[in-house]
Amino acid sequence: MKRKIRVAVLFGGKSAEHEVSIQSAKNVIAAIDRRKYSVLPIKINKSEKWSPGLNNIDVVFPVLHGPFGEDGTVQGFLKLMGVPFVGAGVLGSALGMDKDAMKRLLNQAGIPTARFVVANNPSEITFEKAKKILGLPLFVKPANLGSSVGVRKARNKKEFRRAVKEAFGFDRKILIEEYVQGREIECSVLGNENPIASLPGEVIPRHEFYSYDAKYIDPGGAELKIPADLPKPIIKKVQKMAVQAFKTLCCEGMARVDFFLTKNSKLFVNEINTIPGFTSISMYPKLWETSGISYSELIDRLIELALERYRKEKWLKTSYND
């Protein structure tokens, strides 16, 4: 009888997205094919202790959101250990987490994003300067965080100061972005060298914007339209740009690319998530489900992509040494 592949599901972590990670991991563990895989849940608590340790594992499935999990740190650790893992490598993870570096590379590749300015301390940018460059309203966010944690909309000086203070509470670098009025479109990407894109979906926030509360606290905070009601040319444009962003940012395995679609059909990449939400109702798996890949099959494909990359890297290393 063929031995089952031993999969460690890594979750929790010390970021502000700890609880979101736990929910995603529960769903992955419940859906994984136990005929093919044996599963070891490994929780990283907020003080960075691992329970249990990482031993005798064939592949790791990181379901860690935010810093110290999605930013390349864990990926680098797993590479040093020589353990295959699901998702982007060190570089792709780091680029996907740092919104400043991400947007600069996307713009260099000709992929439009909202205009932005960066500040490394509160005195670097004033409300008046940001308003002059970007107009009103403004969005203020930590450069290295996800799930809309620390994101605020600012329409005046008082709101701007409060937003800047909150964002710096989460990160040493923040972004101030222009407001792009448009529909919020999301697209899932899957693959290594030859990635494919799902049908797009749409997020219709019931709050002022798709905030943390709208995503995770208020059950009526947003409506998800899967798939999105879009003309075929726009669907193809979203898919093409999603794959282009995935490749530009050196991603592998999986990512969800988030867009703004304006009334005149202009498309802007808002961000990329290299470890997107993975609950059974999260956009990433739901988009693949509507595109013909079930939740369980998606997990299987991601594990196979991780092992395929590991085998290729090992072969290249062996060939080079020979």
C-alpha cells in the first residue's frame, strides 16, 4: 500500500491576522483528502511557539496571513530546512506583502495601480501635501499587512491624522493612496511557470469600503458575486492582468489578485494576496469552484505544485553540481 503524503498545515502566527489564519486552516484540514494525505496541524501562537514541532513532513501547507507568515520569513525558513511548501517562495511572498514594492514593480511592468505616496514616519507627509498630490478622499494603510487591518478612509485633516496614527501602529511604513471609484473585482491564480486564472468575482461592500469589519465581523458586511457579472472582454482582461501581475511579482502556487474596475472600464490592480483567505466561503476557493475545481481538488493541486517545484529545484541543484 502506498504511503500517504504527510502534510503539515501551518497556521496562527503573531500577526494581526492570527484569528483569520485559524479559520482558514480549519477548513483546509477538514477538506483535505485523507485517503491520500495524513495531516499534522501545527499552530504558531502569538509568542511564536510552534505546537507541535516540524518533523518527518513531506510538504508544508502554510495558511499564515500577514507578517511573519506571508512575507517570506517562514518560506525562507522552510527553504533552509529543505521542506517543500505550498505557495510563493521567498521573493514572491516578500513582494506580495510589501504594497510599496509591489506597486512599483507592477507599474514598471505597465500594470496600472492607484497613485500613492509612501511615508516612513508621521512627519514625512502632511494632509495638505497628500491632498494636493492625490486628491480626496484618501486611503491610508500599513505597507505590510492584509485583511484590511489598519486601513482607514480619510476625507479631512482630522480623519487623516487618526488614520496615519493607526497605520503606524501596525507598520514602520505606510501608504497613502488615491481613491479609485469602481467595482471591486477579484481573480484567483493557480500554477507555477504556467499559471491559469479563474473566472472573476465581485465584492459588493455594505460598509463604506471593504474593511476588516465588513470582511470578518459583520455577516452582512459584503455581498460576494461569484462569478462577477462582466462582459466577456472584461473577463479576459481581468484574467490576463491577474496572470501578468502573478508573474511580475514572481509568485508561485497560488494568489488572489484584487482589482478596481471603473465605469469607463479601466482596470487597476489594488493588491495581490499570496496566501489568500482559505475558508470554504473565501473568494479564492469559491472562484475556483465556479471555474470547475472543487475545494478538495484545489488543495490537492496546490500540494502537487509544491512538490513539483521542489523536485525541479532539487534536479537543477543536482545537475549543476554534476
